[in-house]
Amino acid sequence: MIALSETTNNFLYELCKKYRNDAHELINVLHEAQEILGYLPVEVQHKIASELNIPDAKVYGVVTFYSFFTMIPRGKFNISICMGTACYVKGNELILDEFKRRLSIKVGETTKDGIFTLSTLRCVGACSLAPVVSIGDKVFGNVTPLQVKKIIDEYVEKAEEMH
Amino acid sequence: MKVKITIDNIQHSVPRGLTVLEAAHKVGVEIPSLCYMKLHDINIENKPGACRICVVEVKGRKNLVPSCCTEVEDGMDIHTHSLRVINARRTVLELILSNHPAECLTCSKSGNCDLQSMADRLGIREIHYQGEKSVNRKGNSPAISRDPNKCILCRRCEMMCNEVQTVGCLGAVNRGFHSVVTPAFDKDLINSVCTFCGQCVAVCPTGALTEIDETAKVVRALSDPTKTVIVQTAPAVRAALGEEFGNEPGTLVTGKMVAALRRLGFHYVFDTDFAADLTIMEEGTEMLRRLKAHLEGDENVKLPILTSCCPSWVNFFEYQFPDMLDIPSTARSPQQMFGVIAKTYFADLLKIERQNLVVVSIMPCVAKKYERARKEFQQDGNSDVDIVLTTRELGRLIKLCNIDLNALEDEEFDQPMGESTGAGVLFGTTGGVIEAAVRTAYELHTGKPLEKIEFEELRGMDNLREATIDFDGLPIRIGIAHGLGNARKLLEDIRSGKSHFHAIEIMSCPGGCIGGGGQPYHHGHSEILKKRQLSLYSEDKSKTIRKSHENPFIISLYKNFLGAPMSNLAHLLLHTHYFDKKD
């Protein structure tokens, strides 16, 4: 295992302390850790396990069970394509294919420049807008394959601004 | 409180609170089950309701119910073998089998596999379902072999590892079809917190978890004319080996086992019980020294002293309680004491190099395979113990070599390392090490002979036991735990200063070594452990010498070689040190 940086170590220590080092809060702890760190590598899980005084296997079991958690670094922006019934029927598979083609990645992968991660999910509760694509907090409705390039460009620009 | 129920058209009155499965068992109806397992006397139960083999039909309910986790209710009308139930049960099993490697002919669990017997019992002759198969990495270690592709996700191992042993090594990861039981981060067992207690192996219904088979190494060593091959047998082996040859559980086969080992070609057949007597001399002396210093007010001395015979227990505290490494006795386990005396004293007697002496152990344990490979038990790369076979492996080796154990006449162990006392025999059961230690420590401390040699208060199967033994006016408080979860409780008490014991015995496996991970499979029948325990008590009773310090060969070993217990040489050869393995 690689040693965690002091900042990460302290962050995880404080995070677990905030939840009273209570093992029942594991999912909340993982949630916040991923929000700040972007992903949950082995070292982070090990640190959380020892702070909450539970076996590594327990943390690893939870991380691998929920598709929300990831052990590989995510891009700056996570593009989620809804594959719920409504969106699927409205042709979101075509949208997904277009994202895959333009970004040259598969579902679950991150672009080489670290900007985008592509994922699918089941229903965001906006079926009337189907097909739906969500990026961060923003939801795009009634998406057509022609819009895909525009969406990508918009976020590439945002990523540049963030630099 | 009783409830009236009908099972397969016959009315019964059964106690409230039972599950349908238990109630049926009580009235002689054996509903088949796979994931379910209950060891009554030691409070171990696994009922995740995962396999659905035990489904039954309850009149008035739309769905079939899993009998292992459905409680009986008054007026319940239960059918355990209706057409619907039989069809469902067979479909469930066929679906499980559709994702199971059909390797029965070459599987090491063949003949002992619960899944195989279930397929036979339900008369499965064809599997109607074909599809994707799980592909997971297999994992080996010095002691345990893992093949997750043979796993049926019954969760028995997970329950043993987490709830009973509180080791926390094995857990289910991923979900759905991709679920697999593995150590954290898909590491190998050797790089995980695994203690190699082998209780996962003891309860696994299939060939997913087995011991590493080393019988071939023994056959090779025995056929090498340049090697002198000697064998030691642990106390618990003689109480269980007979089961591999169709004998009733609890049948002692000490003499037949010796005869079989001689026929296999071992040059000397010795007894680990001899080394157990040696352990008592060292551990008992250490205990008395610590006690004396404590009574004289020395605050540096740590009490209670903990036994250190069990390699899985040693692993457990090295991983989980590294702040308390100075509490256990430093005495090596009997297996390792035997090995080091064999490779020094006995090799000298035979006038051969240690490289040409092969020491084989027969153990009820898989952790002993790991222990023998520890670096501190080697000299110039040559291990004190070369090969460890479990009781099950010895059974296979005897069969491989065309020996009918049951037809053999009893034979005696060889000397000098085959002479043992009743105290040494007791090492095989929970409470036995401390009983043996008390017999010797009492007499060494008081200088008086014991009036009553059997300590009933230390015996039995309760998870945690305690007793106060009167050392001629000095009350010695003794604790006993078997199962690592119980050991954890005692350790946490010591850490928080609440413990009031002088000495504690700990064995990792429920029941002690008689329930070890290398013993013939108990298939969930805990009464087997009790019978093995009783047979060790009877072997102790049958011995003329029952106290370790009266073993004439131990006395002469100290006189001719070691000097005295805890002498410099004894320290060098018979004691060890522990490591912090937390990170």
C-alpha cells in the first residue's frame, strides 16, 4: 500500500471523528470521502476501517456493493446517461453510443485528459424530460444525438476555466 | 409453551420459537438444507436464508417458505415433500449447480462435499440450465487453498470468520452474479489478517476452501534413501482419525495410528504429547516465575500469563492486539518444541545432519502448516518441522498406501520422544493445557503431591469458563476461552484493566484442537466434538503417569541436554518472540 499524504490522513481522521467513529456511519463516511477525494483507493478504505474499528473486508464489501462508490479516479465531470425505462424507450442508448464515440471511452472509464467519466444509472426522476443526461447537478432533458457534441464542448470549456 | 402443527399430514405438538426446520427435525423429518448450519453447544448458527433448498409449502401461504428462518405458528399445515416443493427444490439446486465447476472426480472435497451429497439426495441426473460461469482468481497460501469458483455463497465461512472468530478476513464483495467471498481488496490470505485457524475450511460445504495437500511431499521423503523420516502426532488426531475409517466419533485409535505410521515407512513414530509435557515444563515454570514476581510486588511483571500453543491464536494477537505482545507466554508450541529438539538433540543421537532428518507432523490443524513455515523456526533455511499433514490428509495417505487401519493391532510409540503423560494428551481439548499446567505448577509451587488430579471445573464446552484453584492457600484464578471471539473478550478485559485472572488458556477453534480445521469434517454435528473430548479424558485416565514433570524422558532430556526449565539453552530452543503485524 502507498502511504496517504498527511492532508488526506488528517481529513479522514477528522471525517471519521465527525461521525463519532461510529461503524454504523460507514456509508456516510464513504460518501463524504469520495465527494472530496474523487474516489476511494485501497489506502483510503484501510484508513477508514481502522478509524471506525471495523475489518477492511467490511469496508471493501460496501464499496464494491454500491455502484455509486468507485475505486478508480473519476474525471472532473461525471456524465451519467439514464437507462431507466422511459429514457431507454426514448432512445438513450443512441445518446450513450454517441458519447462513447466522441469521448473514445467505454462506460465506467475516464478520458485521458481526466475531464470526463462516463456512467449509466437507472432513473433520476425526470421521466417527462426523457431521454435524460445528467452531469454533476445539471440535468439535460430531451437530448438528441446532435446535442452531444455541444454538451461536451461546453464542459471542456468549463474545465479550462477551472484551470 | 407448545404449538400444534401438521407436518406431512401428521399432527405434532412442538415448542414455540422453533423454526420449521428445527421442529421437523424434532419429529424425525429431515428437511434438506445447504447454507444452514447450527452447532448447538457452542452457540454457532448460520441461517442467511440464502440457498432456498429448505423451502416447504405452508397451507394458506402463496409462496414457498424457507424452513430455516420461518418460525412455527399454531395451526400451521406444512408439506415438506409435495410435488411443488420437490420441483422447486430441484430447480434451485440445478441453478446452483449450473454455476459450479463439474470437477467432482478430481475435487479434494469429493466424498465429503455437502453439495455433492445434496445432488445425490435430490436425485439430480441432468442440469437443465446453462449459462455464464463465475470466473474468480484462485488463491493459495501456506495452509489454505481457496477456489471461489466452487463457492455457493452459503456464507458459513464468513459467519465463522467474522462472528465466531472476529478475525474479519473473509467478506462478500461485489453484487449479484459477481458476488464472491474474499479477503479485503482481493488480497491473498497470507497478506491479509487471516490467522489460518481453518474454521472456514471446517464449515465450507464444498471444495471452495480446503487445506493445502502435502501428502505427496511425505511420500517423496519416505522414498528418499538419504533421509531419516520421523513423525509426531498431535493429541487430538488419535481422537478423530478413526472417523475417516468409519469408526464412531470418539473412538480412540492411538495404537492403530502408530501401527499405520510404521507401515507407511516412518523410521521413528513419536508423539507430540511428549513435547506437550515439555511445553508444560517451560510454560509452567514461566507462569510460576511471573506469579512469584507479582506476589513480591514487582510491577514490571505482566499477569495474566496467556498460553501460546495455538499458532492461529498467536497470529490473532499479533494482528489485533500488537500492544499486548508481552502478555502471552514465550514458550513455543509443542509442534515447534518437538521439531527443534528433533533437529538438535535427536539428530545428534542418530549422528546425522539436520538436513537429512525430515520431521513430519500430523496435526488437527491447518494453522500448523503456516506455523512451521515461520522464519523464526528455521535454521539456515532448514525448518525445524518440514511437513505438516492434517488428520484428514493422514487418512488419505493411509488409504493411498493400502493400509486398513481397523485391521491393525495396536503398537506403541518409539522412544525417547514417544513417552508422554496424561497431561500431554489433554492438550487436544479446550481446558486441557491449563489443566496440565495446573497439575505441574501446583506440585512445583507447593512441594506437595496433588490429592485430586482431575479438575472438573476446568473441563467442558462452555465458551468462557473460569475457576479458582487453591494452591495451598494461594487462590489462583484461571480463565479459559475457545473460539477467537471469546478470546477477544478476555483480551479486551486485560487491556482495560478489568481482568482478574492469573493465567488464561486460549485455543482458537471451538472445542479446542479436537474441533480443529484439519479434523474430519463434523458437517454441523457438534456432538462429535464432545465425543472426541471425552475420548481424550479417557486416554488421560488410562495413563500411569499423568503429570508432565514426572515423564521420565522429560526428566532425562533436562538432565542430559537442556539443563533446567528456562535455562539459557531452553530459552534459545524452546521460546520465541512475537511480531506486530497490524499494518
